[in-house]
Amino acid sequence: MRGCSPAIHGHTRFDLLDAHGNVREIGVELEYTCEDPYTVTMRFDGGARRKVEWVLDREMLIDGLAAPVGQGDIRLRPETTGALIIELISDTGAARLRTAPDDIAEFLRASTIAVPLGHEHEHIDIDSAIDDLLARWSDGC
């Protein structure tokens, strides 16, 4: 397992699009860590309520900048206008988001400098992960 660099953080703005055509701008925090090298965490500012957190596949996010990807809970697609559309679907609802892809692309470039695509496995301590799973399983018996 290789050593980890500090977490990579980014901030951007998304438009939250509702079914009636209304738009609300929200802040989004992006986070990438080599401890979980396959994912990007997005924290959406819920205003007075709470932050809503989604964990996305990093490679899917990279691919979604150029072409439609995803099925099920997470879908991404670039629009002809240059915007990126992200659709998030859960048991409690769905969100359709639009953003300019520049901030996300820059954030993803930084993540691939820290951990190049195809080298994520070098940053996972599989022995510790198995030990953690076995410890949780034995605690539950």
C-alpha cells in the first residue's frame, strides 16, 4: 500500500432543478481521499436543514463529463450547452442538478495526480479491511 496524500477538497455551485422548472442554487463540497480511492464524496448544502451526502464512483464522474453514464441511483450526462447534468435518485426522492463542469474537471484532475486511474488498488490496505470485517462479524455473533 502506498502512502496517502492529504485529502483533496473542492467547492462549486449546482443548480437544483425541480419538476416545475424552478431553479435553486446550492453549494457543493467535493472530497477525494486515497483511503477510499475509487470514490468522490459530494456534500450538498441543504440550507437550514442539513448537508446531504452522496458518494459517487470517481471514474464514472470522469466519464460523465464527456458522455452519458450511469443507471439506477446515479446518472450523469453532458448537455449540448456545455453543462453537466447529475441525477440522484433515492428511496426518499430524486434530485436533478446542473453545473458548469470546469470546477469538477479541475477537482478530478487533482485527484488523478494524487492517485492515477488504474492505480487505486495500490492505496487499499486489504488486510486491514478484512480484519475490520472479521472483527465486526465476530462482535455480532
